[in-house]
Amino acid sequence: MTPSVLLVDDEKSFRLILESALAAEGYDVRTAADVRSGRAAWKQAPADLVILDRNLPDGDGVQLLQELKVEATERNLDTTFLVVTAYADVDNAVMALTHGADDYVTKPVQLPDLLVKLRKGLERRALERQVQALRRGAPDVASLLRRTRSPKMQRVIEMAERVAQSPETPVLVQGESGSGKDLLARFIHACTPTRAESAFVELNCAAISEQLAESELFGHERGAFTDAKVAKRGLLELADGGTIFLDEIADLGPSVQGKLLRVLETMRFRRVGGTQDRAVDVRVISATHRDLSAAVASKQFRLDLYHRLDVFHLQVPPLRERQEDLLGLATLFMEQTARRLGRGVERISKDAADALVAYDFPGNVRELRNVIERAVILETSSELTTRSIVLGGRAPGGEDESAFLRVELGDDGEPPSLREVEAAYVTKVLEHAGWNKTRAAKILGVTFPTIQKKIQDYGLG
């Protein structure tokens, strides 16, 4: 999404120059010459970033700042405010910061410095949103993990709670794909008293190239490479005071491995293209579904880094080895999905529960969550039945899923709406029942008037 900028300044040449420069950097820029027009522009469409001159022809820029700041707070907007003031005018700068400005710039404005401040403002707001989302999600993670009845998983959680009390200790989490390694990492972060209020930042090392991973992790200076038009803080800086989670650490490139080792040993690093050491305070939690010791033996992973990462080891058991947890997790996922989608699904039928328990879930907890979410979408009664549960591409009765219902993306690449999915499902059931409405109603577990209404609502033929 293109960041929007509102520039309020009475100097026309300054507005034109800055508007052109910011637009070239990819910002959506609007300008105003005074308090009145600035207020009107904000009312029409609030901006992500507001740059205000301190002295305006019809009023005080700081007063306008206070008005916009109050409205942004009331509307829960993540707007960054910068005040432009005369060079070396310390009193004005202090006043602006006291009245709610996030930062200030001095005239004559140096474009590189301004771009850095704008980028930092956007990064700070994004990080604040991430922290808020993490805090909202922490209770769900805790309830998910503490619901376990499996002795194996209870032991893992107990060990995670212990290491959480040691905020500097690196943790290595191993386990099959989808087993919940990321949830365990979030759980450790949320249980660490000195870090829980700070950021939890994650990087999937398998999803990006080695060069991009280096830039993402350590950040880069302006001009470090072709597209580095401005300096950028890396994930280590964004995670300062909190936790950085490196998923699929076995796929991290050799050159980045050496730099990460230095961070673990000294808690210092350099941005790409930089010459200055930067200190950071983070806990590093890494995870992999591969045997990291085997990667060391095959010279694909550094032995010294392995030992630095594996100070505290946690092995997450696959779901098939903790069958005691399956129905509890399924019920939790059903409740969460039904609440989020506004569906009236309240329980899991015995036949559906038996089908879930009989399946080995090679995709582990992630596959279980997906199965339950899909079932809640498809289910038309108040309980999940075998009609709506598809396991391994097949319904419990053995019928191939594709022969019954396949949900495909639309032309715009977006998934269909719930209404479209339900209409398609009802149509398939009617076709399966030979358009016998009484039989279709029985299959769906609804009354005859209900099936009549759905046919009418969806315009089914």
C-alpha cells in the first residue's frame, strides 16, 4: 500500500520541490498552504505521514498538530507527525515534540534526512501495530498450548516456561512442519517478563534469497546496492528489546550464518554497506523441521553457529504422537473460526470426532486447523459432521474431495465469499440427491422449508 503524505507549508517553491521528490520515492503526496486548507485536506482523507511548518500565515502549525493528533488518536489512526522549523531553533523543536510531534526537520530541508525520518516513522508505526497484534494474540497462543493433555507436549511447555525466565538464552526449536514451532516461539516471548512488552519479529529463512535475507536481518545503508535509495533498519533493530524468530534456520545462507554468529557472540552487527557497529539486545529463537546436526555433518551449516543457537533445545512432537490433544485442539479451532465467521457451529459430532482421531494428520496442527476452518465454512448445521470434513483430499466416506466440491480462486486471485461457497455446496448436494429436496434437506441436516429458502435465496435452478 502506497504511504500517503500531507505537506502543510506556506512556501510554494518548497511544496513543489518536496512534492516532486517524495512522489519520485513512491509516496502519495497532497499539499496545503495554511492551517485552514491543511485541516480541510485532513478531513477529506487523513494521511500516514503529516509534515507541518511551524509558522503558517493563518495560525500556529503546532496548534494544528495538536488538533490532528487528537483526531488521529480518537480514530485509531497510525499517523506520524513531523514539524518543520527554522535551522537550529531548539525551542521550537522542543515545543513541537512536547505537543505530540514524532520528530522534526530543520530548514533548509535535506531530502535524504527527511526520507530517513519518514521511513523510520512508518517502521515505528508498523512495529507498534505488530506489538499490539502480538499482545492480542498472546492469550490465544497460551490457551492453545496450555490446553494440551499430552505428557510429551506438557513437558515441552514446561521447559518453554523455564527458558522464558532466562531472557538472553538462545532457543532452538525442532519439529515437523506444521507442528507449532512458531506458536512455541511466541509463547516463550509472551512468557518472558522483560521482553513480552517489546517486539516479536520473525524471518522465514527459506522464503528469501541469501542477499535479501542479509538486508532484511541487518538492514542496509543508503547506496549499499542498486535499489538502496534510502537507509533501512533491519529486523534485528526492529526487534531490539524483544525477540527475533528465525524460522527454517537450516536454509540460511553461508555468509549470513557468519554474521549471525557474531550477533550471538557480541550482540553487535553492521548494516549492509555500513561501517558503524550497532548494539542490539534481542533473544534469538530459531526453528527448523530438518535435522540441523545432519546439516552440520554435511558442511551445509556452521558447527559454531549450531552450538550458539542450540543452547536450549526444544523438540515439538508431531500431532500423531499426542492424540490426547487432537479433539481439544479441534474444538478450540472450531470455536475460534465460528466466532470469527459468525457461524452457528457449536460442537463436533461423534462420527466426525472418530474420523479426526483415526486420521494421522501428516501436516500436523496446521493441517488440523485448516481442516476445521474449512469444515466450519461448509457445515450447515450446529455441529460439525463427516459431510463437511475433508481429510487428505478425501471425505471420511472415501469420496474424493474434487468429486464433491472444489473451492477455487476467482479471476482476481481472491477466494470466494462464504455465500458463494455455501451456494456451491448446496448445489452439489442437490445434484447428488438428484434435486430431490427432501433428500437434500436430510443430507444437509436441515428442514424442508430451509432448503426451499436456500434455493430461493441463491437462485438455484
